[in-house]
Amino acid sequence: MKNKLKVLRAERNLTQEELADIIGVSRQTINAIEKEKFDPSLPTAFRMSKLFNLPIEEIFTFDEPQN
Amino acid sequence: MKELKKKRLKQLALWTMAWLLTVMLTKYGATHMWEGNTLISLFAILLNLGAGLGMILINRKLVNESDELEKKIQLEAMGITLGLTLIVGLTISLLDYTHLIDFHTEISTLITFMGLTYLASMIFNNMKYR
């Protein structure tokens, strides 16, 4: 799943550590999401959506795996 | 969250230490301190069991309070450890049964294998998601 998390975080001058504290996850999780190595859970995605005041689909884009 | 995690890790370390100490106490005590006294041995074993259960409960709390990625890392490490222990344990058992090897493995070998597998899986998974 692709996402704009790094850009949105940078726009708000937040460090990974600060964003992690606000969302309630570890810094490692934020980093893994930004690097698209890990997809967040629905509650985490909703918390991000609320924080950035954007719909979930504007932060995350689902890429259908190609067969 | 970080403070809670630190607290839980500290608690887990203490319970693990207590469990290891009671293992040592039971083994050493039964042969060097209260030789042949079944009642004291039974008490030491119960103490060890209690410490073990405490360790499990704290570990459960730690996992439940972890975030989604930490849980995934833990789950993968535990799955690999369980799978490899089962497969390798059975392979060794079959090798022994068919007399292809002439040594008997102790329970401590299995515990060491599990510990090392879990540790290696945790390191590998943490590096994967770094």
C-alpha cells in the first residue's frame, strides 16, 4: 500500500518520534509505514486521518497486486 | 507508552531472573542442600512453577500492550520458533529412533535451541522492518 505519510509529517514539522507518540505506536512502526514495508491497522489509519484532517484514501492508496 | 513498555520489560526481566534462580535452586538444592527431602524439593518445584507462570503472564501483558508492528514481529518470531522446534525436535527423535545417531538430547538442548531461534528471529524481523 502506498502512502503520503512522510510528506504529510514533514509538512507539519513532526519527527517520526513525535508522530508515533501522537498516534500511539512506536517510532519503528511509523518508519516501517513510511517505507511501505508495513500496512497500518484500521484504527491507526483512522487516527492518522483525524490528525492530518484528510480522508484515509488521500493518505493511503491501495495497489492491487499484479498477477 | 514507552514508559509502560520499559516497566513491563523490567518486570519481565525480574520474573525471568526469578524463574532461572528457582531452576538453579531446585537442581542444586536437591543434590547439595536438602538431599532427599521430598517436601522441600516439592516446595522448590512449586516455587519454580509459580515464577514461570508469573513470567508468562508478564510476557502476555507485554505482547498485548505492544503496537501492531511489534505484535507482528513477535508473532512471526514465535511461529518460526514453534515450527522449527517441532520439526527439528522430531527429526532428532527420528534419527535417534532409527539409530542413525547415538546420542540422547536433553531438555536443556531443546530450550537452548528455542531461545536461540527466537532471538535470531527477533533480530532478523526487527532488521526487516527497520
